[in-house]
Amino acid sequence: MSSPRLRRGVAELVLVLTLYVLYSASRLFADDALAPALARAQELLDVERLVGLHWEASLNQVFVEMKVLGLLSSYWYATAHYVVTAAVLLWLYRRGAHCYVPARRALVAATLVGLALYLLLPTAPPRFVDGYVDVLSLHAADGWWGADASAPKGLGGLTNQLAAFPSLHAGWALWVAVVVQLNARTPWARALGWAHALITAVVIVGTGNHWVLDAVAGWLVIGVGFLVAARLGRRLDRRTGGRSDGRKDAPAPARAPAAQDEPATSSA
């Protein structure tokens, strides 16, 4: 690997790790008052009942009663969010800047929007509300996460447990589906991307970690991220006179030399 490529790879790794630290450490800056967070959760629940999206209670009950499903979904919630996203980022990076740069911009922009909403609108997840069960807590003895969060045992206090709205689990999973759809060559890979997004949406609700509207908000945040990334790319292209995603514009076709007029001949 050439030195410039190595430096770019290290810089990208530092950027992604910084994003993860900000995501995990948002608790240090967020309001941890439970009463207003529960009030916002109740408001979300009222809206869901109004529009017919109140599916959390019945789905949560299924995940509690089916112990194997509850255990598998707990591993999915605690693992896939990070592992799959990181794997797709690495895959895009290896495919080239024209695939990686726009996708990374969208993920960063969406995550920053999500973190801002966590700070402005702390919202309690269903597991903090009477009548809902924390499925990950039920299976904490069988996994590497603690009983108070999906973080590793002993580190639950470092996570923001009132960061339900929007769901970046759902948002990042949709990001995976979109970028795989745009960049994968095979139909089965695209299908796996969308399956990942669908399974994640069901898991986050069934385990009692998010409301249905949290997932919807997470998807909308990712949409905003892609819009921001596209607009930023166009602005950088105009500013630099080239492509900001690493592609080189095709050279303009060479113009044929202008035909020379033949000298006029005079008749005697």
C-alpha cells in the first residue's frame, strides 16, 4: 500500500472512530432527566395510536415469549449495528473514492443530525415505560452486553439511554441498504442490504429499545444525510472545478482542426 493511500486510510479510520466516540459519549452532554424524556415518549405513543402505528406492545411480547428469538435479536441489536456498518464502509473504501466519499458524507451528516436531536429532544425508549420489557436485559447473562444497555458489561453508564428518537440503528441500517443498492453488482447482495434494514427495524422495536416512530425518524435522518452529501458534493465540485468524489471527468474530445479554405484560382 502506498504511503498516500495509507495516510488516507488512517485519516478515514480516525474520522469514523471520532464519529463513534461522539455517538457513544453523547450522554456526557445530554439532559438525563427522566420525567421530560418519558413525557416525550408518551407523545410519540399518542401519535402512533392516532395513525395506527402502535405495534410495540404486541411485538415486544412476542420477543419475550419466544426466548430463542429474544436471544438472537439481542445479539443482532448489540452487534450488527456496528459490525455491518463498519464492514460496508470498508467495502466501499476498497471500491474507490467515487463509491466511498458520497456514502461516508451521508453517514456522517445523518449521524450528526441524530446526535443533535438526542441533545435537543431526549426521549425514553419503551423499556423505560411500564408494560414493556427490556429484552436485552433478559438475556444479559448470555451475551457480552450489560443489563442496563447494549454496551459491554460495566460500560452502560457511559451510553445515552435516552437517545431513542431518532433511531440511528434503523438509520444506519437503511444507509447500508441504500449504498449496497447503489454499488453492489449482484441482486443477492442488494437483497441482503434491504433484509438487514428490515430485520433491524423489527428488532429495535421488538426488544423494547425504540418506538416505531423512532425508526421512521431514523430513516428520515438518513434521507437528510444523503441530501446534504449530494449538495456538498456539488458545491465542492463547483469550487474545485472537478469531481469531489475522486473521479476524474472524462477529457473533452479533441476538436478537429478547422478546414483550410482552398486558395481561389483565377481563370485566364
